[in-house]
Amino acid sequence: MMAAIDADSNGTVTQEEWIQGGMNNVPLLVLLGLQMADRDGQHVWRMKHFNRPTYCFVCQNMLLGLRKQGLSCNVLLAQNIYISFDFQRHNECVSIGSFNCDCGPLKDHILPPWTICSVSKVSQSISNQRRPIFPVQGINPLLVFMNPKSGGKQGERVLRKFQHLLNPRQVYNLSNGGPNPGLHFFRNLQKYRILVCGGDGTVGWVLDAIDKADMAVNPPVAILPLGTGNDLARCLRWGGGYEGSDLTEFLREIEESSLVKMDRWRVQVVPNDENEVGDPMPSEIINNYFSIGVDASIAHRFHTMREKHPQKFNSRAKNKLWYFELATSETISASCKNLKECLTIQCCGVPLDLSSLSLEGIAVLNIPSMHGGSNLWGETKKAEEVHKDDHFPQVITDSEVLEMSSQDMSDRLLEVVGLEGAMEMGQIYTGLKSKGHRLAQATQIMIKTKKALPMQIDGEPWMQPPCTVSLLIFELFTAVSLSVDSRGS
Ligand SMILES: CCCCC/C=C\C/C=C\C/C=C\C/C=C\CCCC(=O)O[C@@H](CO)COC(=O)CCCCCCCCCCCCCCCCC
Ligand SMILES: Nc1ncnc2c1ncn2[C@@H]1O[C@H](COP(=O)(O)OP(=O)(O)OP(=O)(O)O)[C@@H](O)[C@H]1O
């Protein structure tokens, strides 16, 4: 430490060097009990005891000693509130390299505390949540939303871990006011990413809030799959369900991810009888799929039971068992048999002929995953694929052409698939059957129902009295996807 204050390196420390060193030298300031900073967002270096083997960020050697082995950087968020970064170093190494920490190995994701408006700059009466961020160039922090209700029930632990790894002010629990407080806090930033920790319903909830917030930039969205089905996360290669793996590694995968476009669809439901009140519709936007009949009936019963007895649905495995039990009882009761007598379907004005089929369900797909990983449209052999260009028809109902037509989540086409029942769904889920009945591909779909039927949008079910359902393109949406190379599939 003395060497660091001996400015002319002559082996002695003069009074001027001592005073000057006292101003600049961090260990000396710490020894003197002076803080390095007292303003929001500033760095405060403190002597610290490290319980675990810890390495110096400058020389990469271990911090040795019994008591306080080295300095750790803490950043002042507000009066007496600090966050600490893994940016520790030896006393001797403190004068080497940058004085300020750069937020450490996860700097690409961290919201630097000094970008947050300080208490003195904004009225003290404004709550922490409301303080804006300075629109600093060159940062791309991650805004994290977590839903503790999602099926895997890992939310609380994940929240704490992200609060530790990142700046706690960029991590939001959706149970405390939904997505709006976080979106509002980040509103000044030109560039940021969103991470949704939850199931398909949660992703839809956040996308819906982004639409309604009418923001200057629409940030790309990555997913940590905490739900039960996690169909969108599967398609974007974030996995079928988080199993407790290293979240630092997951954050690195977000850095390496690429952007993909995805269609989103608007759904309008007009009841035949205005006075017949059904359940409220969960959403007016479809990201993943829409369905009527057998699977919506299973999803509706699951949803109702989960609302009533949440303690029975406290893990992903238990939830899947419930789905299996409900699917088995649906097979026996066949509550949606003879569906073709209860509805008609038109694709861009072309009526579908369902007379030769015995169906219990109709699924309309935007993504190639449903029911927690089933590909209902099925694979199309590359060699046989029909090439789609701008002149490609907006509706296909010819069964031979459909057999050669592949599914794409950004082609402005929806796929219509017929389902025979829960047993067939089980066969597709287990791979015993390769697909459902391909009925059509189209840019516009209209379904008229003649009796009350269960319906679902992205896994959120409801009971709908007789009505007309119209599906129309809403927008192309940018989601973050893992690049094919980084996970190899
Ligand atoms: C030859 C028969 C094959 C039987 C197949 C046997 C076993 C299937 C094995 C496991 C399936 C178990 C559970 C499904 C797992 C996850 C489902 C998650 C779905 C989900 O989360 O979706 C929601 C949101 O994403 C939306 O909910 C739905 O869409 C509800 C659909 C649930 C699909 C369930 C598919 C599995 C059906 C299994 C049918 C078994 C029939 C047994 C018949 C016995 C007759 C006496
Ligand atoms: N748009 C929303 N608004 C308010 N709460 C929502 C919304 N979407 C989901 N939720 C709540 O979050 C809970 C969990 O939904 P989520 O979709 O994340 O998990 P899941 O149903 O287990 O997973 P998955 O949909 O992937 O099968 C829902 O039961 C509901 O209570």
C-alpha cells in the first residue's frame, strides 16, 4: 500500500505524498474509515472477509488470509442501500486497472446503478419504483419479470438469484402490480431486453402489457420456462421447463441469442346472443395457438381446479399428472364428441368440409408446439416442401398440398388441425402418432359455434356461449431466440 502512495518511487513517503495518497488510495481511505463515495450510484470499496475461496479480479490469484482478505466493490443505490458486485481484489492490486468496477462478468445485462436518477435529482416524495433511468448510450440491460404462480413453482428462488446476480432494481415480481412498474421504470432506455420467467400465460401477459404501454422501442423478449407447458419457450429453444441449472450460464446464452420474428394474431369473439354471459376472454391476442373442444375442456378443468386448490398444483410433475388424469376422464366422458355438428369453419371465406371426420377438437396454430411439446401439424419432409412466395395463396385446403406444406411462425399463415380426442393427443404427445388432421392454412379464419364450448388461447381457457370467432393478423413480433448453433438443435 505504501508503494502505491510513494508517487516518485524514491522509497520514502513525504507529507504531500501521504496527503495526496490519502485522497487517492482506496485501502488507506478504508483504513481511515472514510467512504469512497456518498452519492447514489457511486462505488464504495470496503475491506471484506470472504467465506468461500475468492479470486482477485486483477491478478486472478486467491485472496488469502484469516480475517478481511481484500476489497469488495459496493455500489450505493440510495441512502444506506448497497449492492455488491463480484469485483473483489487484493489491497495491493487496487491501484492496478480501473478504479471503478464495470459491473463484472454480467455487465451486458446489469442495469448500472449510476444510470438510476439519484434521490437528490428527483423529489424525495417519488417512490423508488418510479425513479427513471438516465437514457445512457451503450447499455443493454435486462428487465426481468417473474411469475411466482407459474406451474413449476420455482419463481421465488429464481427471483432471489436474479436479484443477487443483477441489480435488484431490474428484477420484478409480477404478483406486485404486473408488468407495468418495470416497463415504466425502463421507459427512457433506447435499448434493453426483457426476460420473462414464467409459462405461456405469463409471456402473453407481458407482451400484452408491452402493446398497451405504447413504448418508443419494443424490446426483444427471452423466456426462462417456469410454466407447465412452456410451448413458446420450446419453439424459441429456451427449453421445456427450467430444472435449476446455472442462471449465470443462462444469462450468457441470452447474450449469444439471435432475434426471430413471430406473427401475432387478433381474436374477436362476438356472442350470438348479447345477453348470454360466458366467462371473460383471457386475451384478445394469440401468440401461440387457439383451440376449441377436447383440449380446451381439459385445460378448463385443470384451470378451475388449480384456482380452487392451488396447493395441489405445486410442481410441474404434479401438474402433468393432473393433465393426464383429466385427459383420461375426458376420454371416457367425450364431452366434445360430434364437434362438427356444433360448429362451422371458414378460411378466407372457404368453408371446410368436416363431414368425413370424427373430431372432438379444432386447434389453430401459430407455433409448432402445443400441449406441452406436441407438434400437431407434424413435420414436412424438406424434399417435398412447397415453396411459398408473395404470390402464394392466402388459403390452402387441398389435402395433397397441405401434406407438402410446412409450418412457419412468421409466414402470416395459421394452421388448422382437427383432433379426434384425448387418446389421439396422448399418441401425438408420446410420438406414437406423427400429427393431427391437417385441415387448412390461411391468413383469416372464422368459426361459428352453435352451443357453449370450451375454448383456449395460449393455454388460458374459458367457457364460451355460442358465438362467431374471427382470427386476423395483428403484427409481426420480435422475440429473442437462441441461435441454432448455440444449443445444436
Ligand atoms: C395409446 C394411448 C396413448 C396414451 C398416452 C399415454 C400417456 C401420455 C403420457 C403423458 C402425458 C401426461 C401429461 C401431459 C403433460 C403435459 C401437458 C401439459 C399441457 C399444457 O400445459 O397445456 C396447457 C398450456 O400449455 C394447455 O392445456 C391443454 O392444452 C390441455 C391439454 C393437455 C394435453 C395432455 C396430453 C396427454 C393426454 C394423455 C391422454 C391419455 C389418455 C388415456 C386414455 C385411457 C383410457 C381409459
Ligand atoms: N394475463 C394474465 N394476467 C394475470 N394473471 C395471469 C395472466 N396470465 C397468467 N396469469 C397467472 O399466472 C398463472 C400461471 O400462468 P403461466 O402460464 O405462467 O403458468 P402455467 O399455466 O403453469 O404454464 P403454461 O401456460 O406454460 O402451461 C395463471 O394461473 C394465472 O394465475
